[in-house]
Amino acid sequence: MAPKAIIAPSILSADFANLGHDCSKTISQGADWLHVDIMDGHFVPNLTWGPPIVAKIRGHVEKPTEAYGKGTFDCHMMIAEPKKWVKEFKKAGCDLYCFHYEAAFSTAAESPEAKSDKKTNPKELIKYIHDQGMLAGIALKPATSVDVLWEILESEDPKERPDMVLIMTVEPGFGGQKFMASELPKVQELRKRYPELNIEVDGGLGPSTIDQAADAGANVIVAGSAVFGAQDPSEVIALLREAVEKRNGKL
Ligand SMILES: O=C(CO)[C@H](O)[C@H](O)COP(=O)(O)O
Ligand SMILES: [Fe+2]
């Protein structure tokens, strides 16, 4: 069965002075998850927020009662040392920790636990995230081939397999960029091989680009400027959901 539509507004486009309010409002307007973009100024040339702010937002949005449920904090970790921050973000209320494949081989020398474990790799990191009680996602930048994922998705140990794959449809770092349709063949290939996988797309999604992404097989839709910049955000959220459901009906 095709996985259900999940709409995850990126709070990068929310009003930062009223984050708690904007986050609870978007959930009441029909959003399923909150997409929380974490940027460290190293992996990407921009900075956002860390665990204390995520914990504050958590206070405004009820924790999901089941895995993948309403109110899931989908943390998109655009950071150079993803292993180092797993426990802190779990404590802050993150439900899904989605790291970048390109950062997963980094040496986490500053992490006390990493001293005996100088390098991490994607499969170990996924297992580590699962062991901390979170769902695990793996994200690919536009320049990274989807072929790097097959070995990870086929891991013999289910704890090493991701719960979601994120295909970036812009260069990570900033909201409001132009959608890159060139990334959709990755989504098509993933959907062909894995009919039940949660496949997320992020960057430039909105009413004019959603059909292409949904037709390619994406079911988790991130939209920042299109939702928070809309006159009627609930209408945009409903439109994004409908496009994915329509495609699911075709299967
Ligand atoms: O990860 C991101 C940028 O790196 C954001 O999630 C993304 O850009 C969403 O913003 P928009 O929908 O405005 O493109
Ligand atoms: Fe993102």
C-alpha cells in the first residue's frame, strides 16, 4: 500500500518572534508534522536554532501519541556532526532525526562518546538514533546519487534501515528557493523499488510544483514559504495533501 500523505510545514518561514504560536497554529490548520530545520553554519552557510528552542516549541505542540502521528517533530539536521547531537535533540522533543548522508562520515571528535568511535557511518548512525527512541531519516543533497542508499535500505539489521528518505529539491541552507525538478528521478527510482517507504521532498514545494513531486511518488511534503506565506494556509495544506492522495488513488 502507498504510504499516506504527510504535510510538514517548514518553520523556517514562520514568524521567529512568535514561533510557539505559529507552530501550534499550523497544526490546527491541518498540518501533520512540523519540519524543523537545524543549520549549524558549517554544513550549510546559515544558522537557525538548537535544542533549547526546539524544547520551547515542543511546549506549544502536543507530542504525537503514535509513531508518525500528528505533531511529529521532523528535525532536518543540516549539521556537520549529526551523531553528536542525537541525545540532545531527543531530550528537546524531536521525534524524527533526519541527518544528511554527506555528513554521516564526519569525525565527531568533540563528542565524548565518539572518542572510541572516531568515525560514524550512515547505518551505525541510524541504529544509534533508533536506540535513542527516535525515528531515523536520511537526506540527500542534490549532488548525491540515490545509488548510495540501496545498501543502507537493504541492511540485514532492520535497526539500520531508515524510516524515511529525504530528497532535497533545493540546495540546503535557505527557504524560498526555486524547486529543482531535476531531483525527481531519485524519487521515482525510490518509489519503484520501495512502494511503502516514506519519501520526503523539501524545497520549493507549493501549489505549482506539488503535482510533479506527487506523481514521482513523494508522500511527505515539506513546504515553508508556500504555507506560511499563504493568505489561507489551511487551503494550501489541503491542496498539497489532495495531490498526494490523488496519486495514491492511481496506484
Ligand atoms: O531545508 C530547507 C532549506 O534547506 C527548508 O526545509 C526548505 O527550503 C523549505 O522552505 P521552502 O518551502 O520555502 O523552500
Ligand atoms: Fe528542510
